[in-house]
Amino acid sequence: MRQKWMAVIAAFALLISFVLPMNASAATTEQKNPINEKLGVPIVVYGSNLSADEKETVKTALRVDQETEVDEITISGQDLAKYIKDSNPSSRMFSSAKITRQDAGKGLTISIVTPDNITQVTSEMYANAMLTAGIEDAVVEIAAPKPVTGHSALVGIYKAYEAKTGETLDIERTDVANDELSVATSIAESAGVSDAQVAELLTEIKKAIAENKPATKEEVKQIVEEQLNKLQINLSEADRQLLVDLMDRISNLNIDFSKLSSQLSDLTAKFDEKFGALLEDEGFWQSVKNFFNNLINTISSWFK
């Protein structure tokens, strides 16, 4: 009997060795993030049509309580009309975001923290559009309290970026960026193309534009066709025309496409480096599950 109790104690000691680091980690995450005195505190942007309860839901999703201090602003349909031509100033705004500036060269890190509620726009699409608009070097977290397309979050990011940096974004670029977001979501929905493929397609076309510097719309069309063939993506004639029109507008903007492409590449590499191997290693997670199942079964058998 004494041996059984010693075994029980040893088993619980082993369990505690797993649990204590988790508790220590949880305690660490409960500490508030220090204020960055160089770049400033994060900005949290709320959609103007959130109810009081929905706003609290968004705050929780964006982990606002973990920040020592934040600046808070609200976006409305009037902001939509400011950054995007011919938009409806009466639009209802629900998507919200937290933006934390980073040092130059850090690139963009985009996280949709309520993925079930952002139904059309992916993190890669946001990244593409933000870089087109001229936004770089930031950690951006996006949330909504209920299912929405996610388009209004981009407007909130524009407003927050200007408020935080003191810079004025080029309205032509923000308008084109919104067009890019619309084309990306349209292609993903109508052409049966994955979100990742759409993001890759947009990036590769931009890279080709940067390298070849097309002077006419026909040359832009040729680049689009080449990249569609290269990636083996079949689009309808209407979607092809949407893409050509978009890229023709982008090619006429003053954008450093090489820098844009490298930031997108950095974004992908950053995720793969941090999570890729572990998430793909199903054997690792199965071994963890098997260990605890066996441990529980063993302990149970001692008392039968």
C-alpha cells in the first residue's frame, strides 16, 4: 500500500512539473505591457455602431486590459467617406482593431482575433491593402463582436495610423487599397480560389510590376496574365478585368513595390518560423495526449 501511495505522490509531482510552468506563464501574461516611450501606446479603434456590450466583447478580444495605457478612438461612416472615394457616410461600422507601432524594419504582423466574425477579409489581404496604403511596421489585431465582412477595420487602421504617427496618408493610395481589398475578396468568393492563393497572386503581380515598370495598361494586362498562368489560377473574364484595372491603378501610384513585397515575405516567414513546424507535427501533439491518457489510466488502476 505504501508503495502505491509513493507512486501516487510521484505522479502528482510529475503533473505539477507540467502545471507550474503553465501557471507561471499565465501569471506573466496577466502583467500589463509596459508603455513604449519611443513609439507611444497602442491605439484601439472601435466601430461607431457597437453597442455597450459589443464594445466590451471587442475589448476582451483585443486584450485591452493587458495594456498599461491605450488611446481610444471611434470610426464612423464619415471616416469611410474621408479615406475611400464614393463611399457611403451612413455606413454602419462594427469591425475594430488595436494597432501597436513597431520600430522601422519590423514589418507588419496581422492577427484576426475573432476569425469566425471576420467573414471575408484575411490577414494576408489586410497586409496587402495596408502596404498599398502606405502603412508599415505595426502589430495589428482585428476583432468584431458578430459576423461582418471586416472591411471597416481597414478604415479604422488608417485613422489610427494618422493619429499615432502624425503623418497624412495619400487618399489616392487608401482608395486603391480599399479597391484591392474588394477585388481580393471578390475573386476568393467567385473563382473558388483560396485566400492564400489570392494573396500570393496579388503579391507576385506587384513584384512583376516593380521589376518591369509597365508603361501602359496593355503591359499591365500581360503581367497579370503571366502570373495567372504561372500560379495556374483560372479566372472569369470579369474577374480578370477587375484585376487588370486594379493593378493598372496601383502601377500608377508612387509605391516602392520591392519594399512592399519584402514586407509581405517577412510576414509569411515570421509565421512559419514561429508556428509552422510545431503545428504540422501531429506526432508531437498525439504523444502529449497519449502521455496524459496513459498517466490517468495508470493512476485509476491503482484504486481498483
